[in-house]
Amino acid sequence: DIATNFVERLMTYALGRGLEPEDSCAVKQIVADAAESDYQLSSLVTGVVLSKPFRTGAVAPADHEGSDLP
């Protein structure tokens, strides 16, 4: 599904990390909500911004191995 693929890629970019299995519920809800507006781009983007993973900033810890960062 094009809308699902778009939301997954947008969330990956917005979160700054790959999607985790627990993010799939948010993706499904965003796509379902966007269906009501015939999958308008604005509804997909709004859904990502209002999603729990985006709002909570749940980002996986970065791997600093091989860098000067603590």
C-alpha cells in the first residue's frame, strides 16, 4: 500500500531511526485515519506529527563506538 510505505518512510525520517515493531500500531492508525480524507498528504503528515512515537521522542540510543563522543 502506497500510504503505508509513505508513512513508514516519513516516520523513519522524522524519528531519526528505523522503525521498531511497536511502531507498527501507530503506522496502521495513521493510515486508517488518513483514509477518511482520501489519503491527503496533509493528513498523513499530521498523523505522523501527532503520533505517540514522534511526540514522545522515543529514539533508540545511538552507537558512539569509534567516535570521540561520550
